Amino acid sequence: MFFNADNDAAGVLLFDVGIGLMFIAFAKLADRTRLLDRLLFGGMTMLSLVLYLSWRWLDTLPDLELTGASLWQHGYFTFEAISIVYALGSIIILFRSSDWTNEADLRQGQMQMTGIYPSVDVFICTYNEPINILEKSVISANAMDYPKLRVFVCDDTRRPEIREYCSRVGVNYLTRPDNQHAKAGNLNNALQATNEPNDRSDLIMVLDADFAPQENFLMRVVGLFGDESVGLVQTPQFYFNSDPIQHNLGVRSCFVDDQRVFFDTFQPAKDAVGCAFCVGTSFVVRRSALNEMGGFPHEALSEDMLLTYRLMERGYITRWLNEKLSVGLSAEGIPEYITQRTRWCLGTIQIGLLRDGPLWLGNFTLTQRLHYVHGLLCWLSKPFILCMLFAPSIYWLFDVTAIQADEIVFMKYGISALFVFWSYSSWISAGRTLPLFTEVTHAITALPITIALWQAVRQPFGRPFKVTEKGGDRSTIRIHAPTAIFFGLVTLLSAISVATTVFVWSSPTEFSQRDCLNLVWSAFSMLIAFVSLLVCIELPRFGQEELIKVAVPATLRLGDVVRQVEIEAMSTEHVVISNLDALGSGDKALHLAGVGWIKIDLNGENSRNAFRISPGFEQHNAILRTLFRQAPNNVASTGTLGQSMLTLCKRAFIG
């Protein structure tokens, strides 16, 4: 035994609580922008994880035998070790961070002073998105404040109504006879169609059909290409709607979407060592670099990440400009949410398996290869979540423990390491991770990603590109049956395991330390599974158009009476008026600057105080420009644990 602890459960528990409180206090005092604080907090977190992993490796693993118990314990440790190594790699990456805002300011000033602006073609990729989704991107892109700009809608489903719409709003329309190579093929078709030597742009901006850029997007981004080594500038993805987890748990105002940590924390850290990568939309790429490598790469489902690696091979940098310059539509339902993540998982694996990829013969530095491996470990750690969920039930049903160890020692090294890691994660991400909620976020996709990993072992290539469906009617409750059944079974299994242990007549009058540990573990697994089950019950959303939070003064006419009102949220279909009391009678209309008078139906009031409006075509487009001229703040940017827990309790017990 290399590690030990006095056989004093109360003392060890007090030690764990003390460690947790100490690191919570440190998180309150430390400054995440200071390198010294990052090194100190990160180093202490790494030490706690390494101590725990060392204890698990040296003191808890039985001899490897071809028995169910031995294979289970070794398998559990393998996935646990992968998760810990991923966490250690994350901490090392997060020692540094970058911020190119000042550089963007300088470059923008130079362009405006000299009047020299590189030309830009905007490619908006659409597959099957309806016009009410696509129009936000089209109208906003066409309204960007930039002097040398052309907008192209790249329609990969050859729809006459999209061609007609583009003609009506004054943007270019491109299509092709087939869908070969999916999104990458669509982009390459547009690249070829606009590649005439005397009429081609210097830069290409790529938008997904549901992403709306704010008016200064290009003014902020384009100047960074003054550095000839920059091949691509990527901006973060933000969303104007809540994702399925935020929406179905009712925590859109107090918990962030799962990608915020990656975009706001990891990508600036990866950029600091030249390893940030393209994320598929809201980026600008140098056309000459694309022509040099033969266009957008299509060998992997994650064509965006592969684009960065192809640029890396040629010495180009992907620059991360960490500013909110566009907003898009997050996956609205659990099936779409899962489809996205499994596609990213398989695409990441495919890139590594390419002969000239970062795992094999490609022209990459050691740092670039290690960053790729770190991203791969993110997906390979997902099966550990399933192991954690099932481990206590396996113990109760088959008397096989996942961790064969002294429980007091586990409390000393394992629980304290968990408290330290939770404190560090919340601190380094500025509240973008929260205990329980972050675990639920990972649990939702754990099973489908584990299945995708197994499929990748059998057949890594050949699966079709699945577009994330967005839009459509979401006015009724939906239940994603496969995921709900899975988490329902996990919840039930954990509950039965606890109930039969505690309440059955044959249960022991005194529980061992191992029993007590697994009882607590069962309760935690049941909690994660139950909250995940709630996520699978998809609550209705308001209308087909998401209300956008704004603070816009307006004039309301009620017959002969005219009064000033404040609009607090609106879409092209509804408006929410904050200071409306008496409705009056007669004709009703609302006047907004830049939009004009709009008919409003005050008799259609609903529980959200939203009233239907009837704008004309040009007014409709003017509303879109008003809403997305500046990127709206429609959902939380940081999390609040207390408020999230309170909201969750209301969702679970009140509905």
C-alpha cells in the first residue's frame, strides 16, 4: 500500500470539506487573467488529480484475470484514466490565453485611415433550412458595414423559392447538380464559380444558414489578415435561442450552453500556441490559401477542423478573435443535439486516421499533434460517464465493485480531487461550468458518442454527412424516446438498487464503508440520470420565431391616442411591450425607427405579453436588420449555481 489514511471517516470528510472551502476561497481571490494565478491554481489541481490517479494505479487495481470482476475493474480504470489525462491536458492548455481585440482595433483603424479594404465574398451555406431561418443570415450579411462585399447563397437543394428570394433581396444565388462531398463540396462549387482571375475576392467569409453577422463583423476581422501568416480568422459561435438542456430545464438565464467553455475558454488558450481551429461558420479565410491547397478539404465529416489542419501544413495560422460578432440558432431538440455531437466525434477521428493527418505523416509540429490528441481524448472519455452511471448498480446487483480500495482512502484522495477540480473548472471558465449541470450535459450524449466510437472502430469512413435540422413547429411537448428510455432505466435501476438495499427485510442492520460509499454513489447517479430524463422531455417553444431581447423605444398609436412605449423583446412576428397598460380602442399601430408604422394586434395577447405584428416585406427585413445589427444577449453567458439549482427544483417538482 503506497497510500493510506487513518480509519477516521469523520476526519477525512472534514479534510475534504476543508479542501473544498479553501479552493472556493482561492477561486474568489485569484485572477484568471494573471499567468501566475493560472499556473498556481492549475498546478494544484493537477497535483490533486495526479495523486488520485497514482493511488488508483498503484493501490486499487487487482491482477488482470479473465473474470467479469477483474475485466470490469480494469475497464473502469482505463476510461477513468483517459478522462483524467484529458483533464490534465486541459489544465496545461489553459495556462495561457490570447486576446486579439487590441490588434483588431489597430488594424481596423489602419483600414479606415488608408481606405484600403480587401474584397470579400460571403458564402452562406444552406441545405434544407426554410426561408424564415435563412433570411436572418442573408439580410444581416447584406447589411454589413463594409465597402467591398458580395453575398452568395449556396443552395445545395436547388429550391426555386430560394432562388426567387435571393433575387428579391438582391443577393447572388448559386447551386449545383448534386450534393457530392456535402458542405465542403457546396463551398468548393461556390469557390470555383467566383474564381475568375479578374473578378475574384481576396477573402471568403463562410456562414451557416442560421447565423446572422452583426454589421461590423468584417471591419473587426479583415484587418487581421494584414499578417501574411494568418490563413483564417475564426470568431466564436453564439446563439440567440436556448439549447435543449437550457430550455427543457428552464435554466436559459442561469446556465450556459455546453459550447461556451470551448469557445470562450479553450479556443483563446489554443490560439496562444497557434492551435485554434475553424468551427464551420462565422469565419473568414484567405482565398489564395484555399486555391493553393485545391479548395475546401472534404475527406472528413469535420471539414472545418480539417481546413485548419490543411492550412497548418502550409504554415498558415488560424487566428481566434474572441468577440461576439454573430449569433445563430442552436440545436433546438435532443435528436439534433445528438446528431451534431456524434458527427463532430466521428469527424475528429477521421482526421486522425487520414494518412497525412496529425497522427501520421502530416507536416505538423509536436504541439499541433498533441492538441489534436487532446481533442480526441475529449470524445474517448465519454464512455467513462456510462461507467460511472452503472457502477453502483453493478455493485448492488452483482457484488462487484468498480474500485477495489479502502473507502476512507478513496474519500481522502478521490473526493478532495473532485472538489478541487470543480472549483478550478468554474474559476477558469468564469462560471461556464457548474457541478451536476455540466455532468448532465456530458451524460446526454455519452451513449450515442460511445456507439459512434464503436462504429468508428468498425467503419470510420463512409457514413453520410447529416445536416442538423432547424426550424419547424415546436409548439407541443416532445419526448425523445430512445434517450428517455435509457435514462429512465438508469434512474429506475439506481432507485431499485438503493431501495432493495435500505428497505428490504434482509438488508444488513449495519452497512459497511463500501456499502455507504455505493449508496451515496447510487444517489448521485440517480440524480444525474433523473435530470437527464427531464432534458429528454422537450417543452414547447414560443412560436416559430424566437423572441430577441432588445431595449427599443417605440411609438404606439391607439386610435387617436399616441404614446411612447418600450419594447423589451420582438421577432418578425411578435413584439413584447413592457409598459403597456390600458389598450384603448380603434386602429392600433406601432412605429419603430428605421422600420416605420406596423400593424399590431393587441387582442392577441398571450401569457408572455407578446402581441402579433404584421409587417410588410421591406419592414420585415428592416426588423431583422434592427435585431441583428448588434449581436443580442438572449441567453446566459455565465452560470449561477444557486439559481440553476432552484430553477431545476421548480422544473422537477412543479413542472
